[in-house]
Amino acid sequence: MKILIVDDEEMIRGVLREYVEFEGNEAFEAADGMEAVRMCKDADYDLILMDVMMPHLDGFSAVKEIKKTKDVPVIMLSARGEEYDKLFAFELGVDDYVTKPFSPKEVMARINAVTKRRTQKPTGNEILKFEGLEIDMAGRNVYVDGVKAELTPKEYELLFYLVRNKGIALTREKLLYDVWGFDFYGDDRTVDTHVKMLRSNLKEYRKFIVTLRGLGYKFEE
């Protein structure tokens, strides 16, 4: 894989590059968002590790610009761990959000998880309907009263997982493990953030995602 590492701290870029290359990937570096945008115009990458706070152009703005022309998975790296920062990042379509300080091994685990999810092919041509909510499992399309909902990749995966396990109580920990693909070190707020985003896009059919206080969620007609 060709992985672009974007961070204004040379030391962080160096550490991540070492781990990325150790696992057999090609690593490329950019010192700020502006350089990252230029590099993405000239070449294609399989994944981007993007810092948030950088000179010239911040990571959020860089991702927004890159996503206009490239459907490339992005993992954000940031010292800002507030919920609204994560929410904003996920609304931009990023695949994951890692809060600094982080372990390079954790970042590699997240890279592998994102890659695995991106390469998994849907099976069958099942279309499920719940009143005015229509879910095309194979096509990865969701329609609300006939209008296509614009969901982020993670929102699709979360909704499909909930639907596949309809009527089953799912803890936040299980959702993290099965949807995100590995242990999120107890950061179950990630699940709540995505559920909030998903419910907003489902409008009145948000009612199908039921909160189980102190436990998690389930999809219920």
C-alpha cells in the first residue's frame, strides 16, 4: 500500500514511516495540509494519515479538498479529542480518528482495520425495507422516503451491522470490536458520536435505533 503521512512534526512522521515500511508498505511524507493536497493531485494513495493542527492548511481543510476528487481512506491524528472535533471529522468522511499521544502499533492496527473494511465485498443483493427506510445492503445505499441518504462509510457499516443483528442488544464494546475491527481502548464515545450522526440522517426513522441505557443500542422495528 502507498500511505501518505501528513504531520508538521518531523519526529512523528519518522516514527510512523518506520512502522508503515516495516509492514511492507510504501510511505510518503507531507509537512502540512497544503503539501498534502498538492501531492494528492499528482499521485494516488491507498490511505492517508492526516494531522489536524498544521501550518498553512489544517488537516480538516486538507481532507475536505482532497475528498473533492479522491475517494481515499483517511485516518485523522490529533491532540484534540473533543467530541465536536471527532464529529466534524467524521462528517467530512474520514474513516477513523486517533487522539495523540498514540502508540504507533495502535495506528497500524487501525490502518489494517480500515483497509480490511474497505476491501470487503458485500454479498447478495438484499434490499431491506422498514416503513419509509430502504436499505440496499449490496449497493451500500440507504433511502429515506425515496431520497438517497448521504452517509459516511462508517455510518453505512454501523447501520448495516445493527440491521443484520436486528432485535439483539449490542453493547458499545461489541460494536467497537465488530464494526471498527479492533479494541478502541474503551473509547465508547466513538459509537455514540456515530449513532448521533446516523440518527440525524435517518430523520424520523431514527426511531428504529433504540438506546439501551448503560449498555448500548439495538435496531428494532
